Amino acid sequence: MSELAAETRPPEPDFSVITIEELLVYREAENRFRASGAARAILGEPHPDAAIEWREIALPGRDLPVRVYRPARDRTGLPLVVHVHGGGFVGTAAQCDWTNSHLAARLPAVVVSVEHRLLAPGSPLANAADDGWDVLRHVAKQAAEWGVDPARAAVFGESCGALISALAAVRAREAGLELKAQVLVNPVADVTETMFDYPSIAEYAYRPSRALPLLQLFQRLAVPPGADASAVSPLSTEDLSGLAPALVVVPTQDAVADHGRRYAERLREAGTSVRLTEYPGAKHAFLTLPGVEPQAEAAQAEIVAFLRAALAK
């Protein structure tokens, strides 16, 4: 594979007619681009005071890669932020180097970004949700090895990653693992039959991008026939009380904007502390696109401030 081919972004396919074979080819090419130096013009440059490395975690039945961000000065007893990237059936932790390296350097904290199993036939959303939770539980249990303080832990994700993070927050409560915060950016919060029954879906189905065919494919891969969609839909969680305080970030020009608004409303109704912030005119993946989305830096600054306060000793 030539360097040129590795750094050329593939055209976005028509998700309404794409075959699985075509999807896998597109995924490989798109993820190569997102991990390349060429992508930094839109994805942003990593913070110079953060060290970045890939590690592998041995989990039940699988070994899972994670991308780890630390302050360049080696420190121990730092807060832990477990991050989950967006994309669902495409995406890589490397696409979030700008966001996560800035968190690591500026909080400071150890950020562990989960290279979860991507959606595909035979790999439903339940697998990715298990990956997010299992990484959080593993690192918290092995805190000394990772140089983190398990009493100061948070989860953070965008889009599908925000869904996984929200589910991890619920599982943490049930397991007695206390989280200090959850940050949910443009979350997909409902993959049940009501996924598309929100005004924002209708308004932004085909602008500023063709979101509806992508979301329809996402749902088909996420929830195979016979699977329980409510089990992987945060909005279907009956009891949202006692969860970690949440920051829900909603870009307004987003088909799933109402997913985030409704989830914030449900958290508030359950008595869970929540801050909902909307970024007018911002598009779905704006936080990961600082090179082209002017509000990405403001959102990142808000996230840093929220986590710094929540994770303070």
C-alpha cells in the first residue's frame, strides 16, 4: 500500500444501497485516512505536551487495543477519562487525538480511548457496549498499573461513542463503581423502533449531510433481528437516577439533536445532575473537526472545564 493511497480519503458511499463488502472496503480506507497525518488539517494537531501510545488490554475472550494519552511529564495518581470514539461502523480512536491529547495535557489526566469492535454482521452494538464497559472496569481495577486514581474517573464519548459511554455510566452505577462525570457529545440515545420519531431527524435527514441513510444502516447493524434494542438504548433505561453528573453537548444542525435533548431531560427528571449545552449551527461531528468547525474549540474548552471541576481532588 503506497503512502499516497494510505492518505487519500475515499468518497463517502451511498449508505442506502451499500453492500457489506463495500462497507468493509470503505471502512478500511476511511480509517487509514483518519489515522494519517493528512487528516490533521481537519482533525487537528495533538497537544505537544501529551504523550500518545497504543496499548492492548486482555479482556475476557478478546484482546482490545486502546489509545492512551498522558501528560508528557510522567505522573501518577491522575484522574481517569475513558473515551469512546464515534462512527459506529467506521472510526478509530486516532481520529480523536486532538480532543484527547488536549484533555490529557490540560486537565491533566490519563485518557484511555477504546478501539471498540465496529458494527458489522456478527458484531452488534452490544459488543461495542461491552468493550466500553470492560475497558473502564479493567483500568479502574488495575489503577496502580495505569497510574490513575480510580476514585476520580469519568466517561466521555461522541455520537455512537456517547451512547456507549452513557451505557457504561449506567453499568458503573449498578456495579458500585462511582464515576465523577459523564460527557456525552451529540449522543445517539435511541436505536429502538422510535429512533427516527424525533423532529430533528426529519429536519436534518438530508442536510447538511445525508444523515438518514447512514442512521438507518447504523440501526440495522446495531440491532440484528431478534436482539433487544432497548438494552442498548440509553433512552430506554428505566432508572436514570444516581448516575454521574452529565454534560450533554448538542450541535443544533444534527439529525440526532433531539436524542441528546431528550436524554438530558430524562436525566434531569430522574434527579441526576445534568448540563445541556447547545452549539447553534454546529454539525454532528463538530468536536472532532476543529480544522473546519469553528465551535470545536469552544466545546472542547467547556468539556475541559467541566471535567476539571468534576475530577478535582
